[in-house]
Amino acid sequence: MKVIASRAGRGSGNTYRSLLLVFLAAVTVRPVGAQVPQVDTLYYSERQPAWAGQLTVLAANTFLGALTGGIAQELRGGSFRDGFTRGALGGAVTYLGKRVAVERFNGAGLIGRQVGALGSSMVRNAGDGIPTLDRLVVPLGVGRLYVRRGTDRAFQIQPKLDALATAWVLYGAIEDDLAFDAGASLSAGTFVFKTSNKVMLYGGGEHSAGGFANAGVVYLSDVPAWGRRFLDGAFAHERVHIVQEDQLFVTLTDPFEDWVVQQLPGGHHVSRWLDLNVSTEIFRVTSRFFPSVRERPWEMEANYLSR
């Protein structure tokens, strides 16, 4: 993946960077290009009232949560209706998290991410047939806290490190053309790295991007000539992707990833402390069914909410 388009191309012989790039290339994580839409609609050919677009996004998240919760509980021998109903509530809360995440006040991303994770936790609990708030997944930077109410009604907390997010943070730290932004990171609820008046590329270097989101880690093209409105929109766009990746991980891929790891020698101990998080890779694979970036549902949602 070619990330930085420098005005004066620089190479680096850093061995550690090369090894890290090999690891990241092996998992083929998809970069997400940030765009700012020009119309107030989920589609790109006509304008619609703002409430119509918001209602559409709310309905999509609600239905997705309902279907996920209902089918998961049905497969476990439980009640489809119970999973569907409680999953719908969780999906609506996830939408609220995305809606908050795109706001322009400091800390909007952090608050939105936690609200979105609450909704995703509710969907997963509905699918597992356990009380709606008995287990919460709290994302914190490159890790998560798994909060579970025990049989004695006391809460148990299990921290886990996100393997791929950690790798992407290390990449941002050793890449010469990226700099860590502490303020933006605190506001977004994850690690944020920025270029200095340089453009990031994707699609084989053919397209420029305002930002990328990889396993919840954000990279932004900080190019002043683009204007503050575009830069703010690009950052908000990536904050939506963060909540989307949390949503996919918590509701679908985390249980499967844990099962896979536990099949390995010592896997039970590893899965207790480590998450893999292939959410971005799932989006990358799915994107093959949508050749146009603008037709990908997750991009349409991020574009609309961050407009």
C-alpha cells in the first residue's frame, strides 16, 4: 500500500519499518478514502430533506442490529423475537454513536465511539441471549475493556490488546511522513496521525485521500490548501469508520476470531488478552462487490453523516 505522496519523494532504509510493512501487507488491510459529499442525500444525483437521510441511516442501523441479534439468538436455540427486538434497540444506539462522532466539538469522536460501542454490545448481548447490559465492550485506543456482570452481580473487567491496531500505531510512529497528534487522538478516542502538507494515496497510488482508517487507527492528509471545512469533514468521515469497525468487530467477528485462536496451542490464554480485529479486512473483501467507492454502503453512510 502506498501511503504518502511527498512533494519530494523520500525513501527510508529503516529495517524495523520494512518488517512492519511486510506484516501489514500480509494482512492486506484496506485503506478507507475520506470524501466530502456535495449533496444532502445518501445518493449522489438528487437532494433530499436532511431528516429523510438521517431516518434512512437510523433505519438501516436499527434493522441491521435487529437482524443480527435475532438470527444469532435463533441459531443458539433462543427466541428470534427477543434477539430481534433488543438488537433493534442496540442498532439504534449505534446510529446515535455515529451521529455524535461527526460533531465538531472536542471529544465528539471519543463520546460517539463509546455510545456506538454500547449499542454494538447491546446487539451482541441480544444475540447471545443474555441481559442487554450484562456485558459491555469498551474500546480504548488500541485495546478494549470487556466488562461483564458476574453471577454475584459484581462487575468483572478483562482488558485486551488489539493486535492489528497496535501494528498500525507502530507504523504511524516510525513513518517519517506521519506525526502523532495528541489532541486529535484524545478527541477521536483513538490514535490519530497526520501528514505535514502531504497527500496520502490509495488504489495503487492513483487516487488521493483525506484520510484512512485501519483497525481503528486514523491517518489524515493535513494539507492546509484544502481548507478547514474539507479537513474537518475528512476527520469526521474517518470517525464514522471507527464506529463502523467497532460495530462489525463487536457484533460479528470477535466471537469467531476468539474461536479460531482457541483452536491453537495455548490459544485460550492468548484470546484472554489479545484481539485480532480483522474488521477492516472484512470491509476490504466486501468492497470487491462494490467497484465504485461511492456505492459502498459504509462509505455512503460515512459521507452522509460527515457532510
